[in-house]
Amino acid sequence: MRLSQFHLHTEKETPAEAEIASHRLMLKAGMLRRLAAGLYTWSPLGLRVLRKVEAIVREEMDRAGALELLMPTIQPKELWEETGRWQKFGGQLLKIRDRKDAEYCYAPTAEEVITDFARNELASYKQLPLNFYQVQTKFRDEIRPRFGVMRAREFLMKDAYSFDIDAAGMQRSYEAMHAAYVRIFTRLGLRFRAVQADSGAIGGDASQEFHVLADSGEDAIAFSTGSDYAANIEAAQAAQPGPRPAAAEELRKVDTPTQKTCADVAALMGIDLSRTAKSIALVGADADGNDQFVLALVRGDHDANEIKLAKVEGLAGYRMATEAEILAHLGSEPGFLGPVAPKQPIRVLADREVAAMADFVVGANEPGFHLAGVNWGRDLPEPDHVADIRDVVEGDRAADGGELRIVRGIEVGHVFQLGSKYAEAMGCTVLDEQGKPRVLQMGCYGIGISRIVAAAIEQNFDANGILWPDAMAPWRVAVCVINPKRDDAVSAAAEALYRELSDAGIETVLDDRGLRPGQMFADIELIGIPHRVVVSGRGLEAGTFEYRARNAEESENLDRETLLARLRQPKS
Amino acid sequence: MRLSQFHLHTEKETPAEAEIASHRLMLKAGMLRRLAAGLYTWSPLGLRVLRKVEAIVREEMDRAGALELLMPTIQPKELWEETGRWQKFGGQLLKIRDRKDAEYCYAPTAEEVITDFARNELASYKQLPLNFYQVQTKFRDEIRPRFGVMRAREFLMKDAYSFDIDAAGMQRSYEAMHAAYVRIFTRLGLRFRAVQADSGAIGGDASQEFHVLADSGEDAIAFSTGSDYAANIEAAQAAQPGPRPAAAEELRKVDTPTQKTCADVAALMGIDLSRTAKSIALVGADADGNDQFVLALVRGDHDANEIKLAKVEGLAGYRMATEAEILAHLGSEPGFLGPVAPKQPIRVLADREVAAMADFVVGANEPGFHLAGVNWGRDLPEPDHVADIRDVVEGDRAADGGELRIVRGIEVGHVFQLGSKYAEAMGCTVLDEQGKPRVLQMGCYGIGISRIVAAAIEQNFDANGILWPDAMAPWRVAVCVINPKRDDAVSAAAEALYRELSDAGIETVLDDRGLRPGQMFADIELIGIPHRVVVSGRGLEAGTFEYRARNAEESENLDRETLLARLRQPKS
């Protein structure tokens, strides 16, 4: 491609609307243009990158034996009602009425439609296993669309759905997709991790997320130095704590007139924060569905994890207790709460770490006082529940003996074992070897294609712009011509090099726009071309081209042969 | 691809819902599955064909220098209001409200969004010419979706938009697109015609449609034997008629007690239908916008053309006159109407052919009577308007001296010269060489990618199924194995041939499903694979493969070399 024939529209100003690097750089590089909230036009430059990602995803899906099809973006309400998701999916589901007042949605995902397809097309176990995928536009009516294509409303997604006769088959299909995802992100040249995840609204039995690692990532990921264990912070678990030490201190009341947080109490007492436990007053439901007051305890240096809390029996739809409820059950205002001697009987939920503590500090249920030297079984009953209800933290011991580290990531893929959830609800069965109807076992596998583009930038940028991995770059090589209009020999040499590289299958763009070198180089750096070659009169005299990798400090003067050899080998 | 690893789902029954061959065959072949009215899932088989078309369209657009981008499917109301089309587009525009009650539509086309993109991105004539295109899902809320993907609501379309500084530039961009379309349909292997067309709702200065020729086509196309003139029936013109002959007969009243049509009157009188003129009572508007009664006359053997009528001054929004209006102006009931001696003064609009008639027959404005020997200027005034207001018919003389023939076609592409229509309304200007703002000249160019698939079938099918042109076939060659499970040598030979063909770049599917030959051949014919090779024990013994082209009467036994040579040359 000759840039003079292309439409490149870079911006010098930093767009005010952009909060994160990828959004800012995509706008500055002219990859995107905003049409409305969460809706973006991909310019020719941006689309080149998007298509690179799409092509690699498609190749690896095909290689894994998945079959591409294409489902409509508009889906009828009736199917979503079969699974109950018409109501349950929430405000992200964009609902639409057509001219005949029939109801539809713009697909945010396609479990219902593919399960309908499968129940109509599949009759026998002999047709299995099958894995259908599509690359299709999706829409989620985000309440606060932002960060450009990172959290757009309309986006491009690859979604795949596997169908197997049994759980073992589903497991194999899931593993094949997991392996394909590893190949995809490896080929894209991104640093990533596959992490154990909570299944969330899609539901099902097991799931893993694929995260592109970047400091700006919205998600925290814990991984172990001892194995390849990695998990979303929502799902990560530290090792089981050691046995509880014997009680060594007497229970005593401590004067904490203004100290309402564990940190303040620990500072006042001159003890480590990890010796304190904070009390969180929740209201769940008992077996009959009535409100049940639960006091959850986590160590003062830990944070409770909402998702883990919600998995404890009786806390599925929990809420925070009101001040009135707290006063009624504990007899104290917040800031001085604790599990010892409540006003009314309560249920106590201790994090595993808290259950293993001795001689710890909690609120005294009396304004201005805490209790120290608290011990389970002596000063209060053993906890009603013990569970892992906290976020892991950097340095936690992992179950594999290693240490947990926390990094930040951007979720770009998710693989789920759905089991029979959708197939059961929609009656998707085939006849098995015995001729009996059998509900299919499904998996589903998503990749956010447009989001990968933004995530790659979050991982790879500097002050001058984007640093694309070779596989994602709009072009791998830019040939920059100095003074093309003034110097015919330079123009001809640049043209010859451009043709030679292109003929060798090296995707090259020729910057023949005739801009001043500074302006030209700034553009080429901003849009992130991995390899830059400058053709100038001085170089021609010396018989060299000036080569610089986008991520290199210095440029080098290379003769033609060395340059070609360098460019033929993708450098990542 | 091995069919055992693919998902092929053919149906023996003819689907009741399908009215036309392409719809029926796409359902029987399992290319499509209906999701809801006008919404279809493309199965893996169907998508292979769709992607073939898409790839050829993309290659030729790129070759023509157009730049691909991607606009959202969801577009904000505000832009559509700038051109007035939010109201004017009509019921096909699917309007949507998001969770914040903001209004959007699902794009049926993208003139507004691309013009908004251009006015933001383009500042100087130096950036021009530019032609942006996308391959994107569109939605038109058809009141009666039918014929499968021929008239679906959601469909895949390539839409392109050119921007030029002046009309001459627009003309060049238009011609480049016209040439690209000719290459596209030629490469697809379809019989097609580019025809002059009415611009319709998109508007603008000039337009041509591309039609795939097929007997079942919804559109009639006139073409001349004397040149490459071809036009949609809505736009086609015959040659100017010759001079009016002198009057030879006297005006006389003919008794036509029950003859209310020209055909009945001509039969009664024993004259040719072309000697009669039929009267069509219309109501248009005069210069002040008041109702104006107009009597339009076309020859008895011709049909009036609504679009041509609406182009006559005063008839832009015409309607048929009511019986009361007819009685008031002509003093007669329908069936006996004519332009002679109306009860009130009327405007008479004569088709060019009628204006050139002498001694013709019309209604007498008196129940039970017609007038014969009618002559302009003698028995009634010369017509107020003379215009071409009729459909051309087979055998009409063309302006180029040839004869007009009528064929049927399916519109699959449309190129428009829009001029400044959208750019003016939306303020899309750039600075010209003099530094003055100049409104851009646009063209727009659509191709219905999903519709092409159906149109190709309408043109190419027989009693056994589809006959794909090589370029559109899901696979060019099918290697069918007889008794693969019983005969290892046959299996091995088929596998070897499959690999050899695939390695030679010949897209091949191996039918290794182990079906009975009849069932296997029926499937392969139904899904339209152009070249079939059968590998059998008998053939192996003879050292030959049985080859049959889908469109051939007979199969041939060919040795390996001959077979490979045959398959290497695409036969169309």
C-alpha cells in the first residue's frame, strides 16, 4: 500500500474524551471515530488491525475443527424466554420491536439461537462432536460505555458452541478450545494468562478467562510462583491456613474512643493489622427464605470478596445490613462491631484465616471499645460457617507451595463448560447408541476481537504511540522516503525496495506522502509500525538503508541484503 | 474438508414455506435455517458460499482502490434527521430505543454515517478522490419478508461511497465502480446485465442496476439487439415513434354495450388492439398544489408505467381518480372513458405513441359506446402533455435502431451518482485549490452479497439441485468413496486423490461418510458441487476414476493424469 493512496488521519491533539492509553492512541492514530456513545467506526487503518486478529482467530478455530456459521444479529424474544434470559439478562439486552410489534433483541451472545439450531439439525450421537462458531457483531447496551472499543456497546466477537453426547466429550471439546486460545494469543504476540474464573451470568460448571496482561487492566489476576495456577481475583484461592495456635492471652477490653477501623485500632495498640478481624454485617436468607443476620469476619489486612460471599449457604442474594438491623442484633453502631456477645443470636461466618486465629482483636459491640485477646471456643462459640471469603493478596501462600503474585489483566476470552444448562431448558437432545434421547453437553467459547485490539495497545505503547506485535500491525514494515518530490533517485530506490519487500510477502507500506521527516516519523511511530526503513539521498550514497525497530533505542544503517534478511525474520 | 468432520444436513422433503427455487434448494441443501420472519442462520455449508462471494467482492473493491472500513450497524437518529430520512425512509427503517431512551436505527444503508465520517476526516481536496467501502450486516424491516435470503430482513451487503471534488471526478469514481462490478459478476461466473435504472429513494443524478438474469427474476429488463443498451423496465425507453399519419376516417360512435376493455372493443370491431387507446383517470396537482384531473392515454396494447407517470409535471404524487371525480369530469362510468368532449375541461396526457396515432378508438364518455376514427386536432385538441409513460414491450424499436427484448432479472447491485445531495444536507465540504470550501460530490455503490447467493441458484439449478459456478461452489470438487468401510484400497486411493487435489490448490471435499452411492450422489448433486469424482473398486482395477461435471449428461472414466488436467482448468 502507498500511503498517498490510503486514508491516514492522525491527530496531534490528545482527545479529551479518552481516559486510557488505548482509547487515546486509537483516536490519535485515526483508527477509530466515535459515532455515538459506545459506537465506533473503524477507519481503514483500524480495520486492518481488526482483520488481522479476526484472521488468526478464524485460522485457529478452523484448525481446531470448529465449523464456522453465521447467526443473525437480531434474535426473537421467544427463544430467550425458553431459557428465562429475556428477563434475567438485564439492561444490557437491547430489546427491539419491529413494524409488526414483534419483540426481538440485538444478540449479546447466542446460546439460545445455536441451541435452537442444534436441536433442529442434530438427531443422532453419530453427528457429534460438533463445535460451531461465528465471527459476528454483538451489542451490549452498557450503562456506561467507555474506554473506546474496550467497553463499546457494539463490538466484534467470535463465539463458539460445542455439542457433545457426554461430559467427557464436553471436557475434550473444552480442552481443544483452551489449546486453540493459547495458540491464538501466542500467535498474536501478546503476553497473556489463562486463569480460573467465576462463571457469572453465562452459568455452567467450569470456566477460564484469557487475560492480556497490562498495568491498566480492570481485572486483578493471581498466579502462583509454584505452578501454572492462575485465577481471576474473584476465584483465586490461597493455601489453607495452618492450624489455629493455642490461646495465649486473656480477653480484655481496649479503649478505642475514635478508632473505628482495624487500621486505626492496630496503630493505637501497636500491633500488626493481621492480628485484627473486621466484622461485616450482612443480611442473607435462612432455609425458609426469611432474613437472616450474618456477621462475616475477615482479617484486618484482607478484603472480603463479594462473589465468594455470595457462594456461602444462605448468602446467595445477600445485602449489607442496615444500621437499624445492626443496632438490633449487636447493640452497637458500626465501627465497634464484633462477634462476641451479640445482643441477639446471630450467625457468624469466619474466613478460613480468621477461623485459624488466636488472641485476635475485634469490636466490642460498645461504642469506643474493642476486645483484644479474643479466642474461638473460649470467648465466643466456634464460627457457624468457615469459608474462603476474602480476596487473595500478593504474597499469599498458594496451594501448590508457591507464593501468589497479583498482576492486572484485560479479559479478552472466556471458555465455559455449560453442561446441560441450555440443552436441558430448550430440549436439545439426540439419540444415543442405545437409541435413547440424551440431553447434549455444551461448552461456549468467546473471544472479544475488537477488544483484543485495544488490549494489545494497553500492553504495548510508549510516549510516541503504539508498538504493535508483528502479527497485529497494520503493516509490518514502513518504507519512508525523504524528499520524494525533490529527489528522483531516492523515490526510485524507495519504490524498488517497496516492491521487493512486497514481492517477498513482507507486508509493507510506502510513505510517499512527501511530508517532512519529523512529521512522517511521528505518524509511523504513532500508528505503531514495527519496522521502519528510511530511504534518503545520504543513505543511497553510502549504499545503506536506515533501519529501526519500533521498540529499539537506536537505528542502524544496513545494506540491502542485511536489511532483507532482518525483515524476513519476524521479530517480536 | 472431510464430510465426516463437517456438518451437512440435507432434507429430502421439499419445504412447504419456500415459494421459489433458490429458497427451496437452500433449505433442502441445508445452507440456511430460518430463525424468524426474514432472519436466517447460514449453516457452515451456506456460509462457505457466502464467503466466496464476499471475498471476490472485497478483492475487486481493493483492486479498484477503494478503502475498506467498518461502520456500526446501529446509527443515531440525529444523523438521519440531518438529511430528513428519519421520517422519509419509511417503515423499512428499524427504529430502536436504548436503555437511556435515545433513538437509533439498524442501518439499512449508510450515507449519513459515511458523510459524517467524511466531513470530520476530510479537509482538503488533496485527500481526494476517496472511496470507502464496508461489508456489513444491514437490516430492512420488510413488510413481507419472503423468498429466503432473496428478500430477508437482515442481510449482508457491501456498500461503498466515493468522494470527489467535482462532478468529473465523481463520474470517474462511478465508472471505476461500474468496471469493478462487471469484473465481480464476471468472476462469479454469472450471466448478468448492467441496466439503466431509476434512482428511487436513494436519489441522485444517475444510476445503474446490475441484474443476474433468471426467469424467476422479479424485475423486467429491456435490452436492445442493436447496441449494449439495457434498462430496467422502469427506465427503459423505446425509439421515438414515427410521424403521425393523416386522418383517413370520419369520427363515428360505435355500439359497445358490454365491452369495457380495449381488448373487448378491438375484438368486437375486428381491429388490432394497437388501434385503440385506453384512458386512465388520475389526480395530480396544479402549480398551486390543488387537485388536477388528468386523463392519461396509452395504446390499448401497452401498459402505463407508474414511475414514468410520476415524472410528468404535476403528477409527482399522483393518485387514481375516484368514481365520483371521474363522473364529475367525464360524465361517464369507467369502461367507456375517453378524451373527447369531457363534461368539464381536463388535462390530457398522451403517451408518445398515442400522440402519433390517427383514426384511433377511445371511450365515448357514454355508457355502452366508444368512438372510432378519432383524430387529434380535429375531434379533440392536441394533447396538453406528450411523454413516454408506458412500459416498453418485446419487439419495440430501440433508439439505436435495434429491437428491444425483455428478460427477467434479479437486482444484485446498484451504482448511483449522488451528486451533492447528502454532502449539501450535511455540510460535507473541503477546501479546494483556491482555498474555498467546496461541497463534495458523492457516489454510492451497493452489492447484495447474501442475495447474490440466492440469485445464482435461480439462474443455475435443475431437478436434482443447485449447479454452482466454480467460483461460488462450497467446494469445486467432490471425491466420493464407494464403500469406504468395506474396502481399504478404495479408501486409501480416495484419500490419496483428495490430498493430491488439495495440495494442488483445488478445493476438494472428500465424501467419506460411508453412505450408499445413491444417497451420496443425491447430496452432492443437491448441494451443487461442480465436479464429482467417484473412487470405486471397479475403477481402481481399471486404473480410472469416474468423473462427471454437474452440468454434464454423462460421466467419463478418466485416468489420473487426465482427471488432474481436467480439474486444474476451471470449467464454467
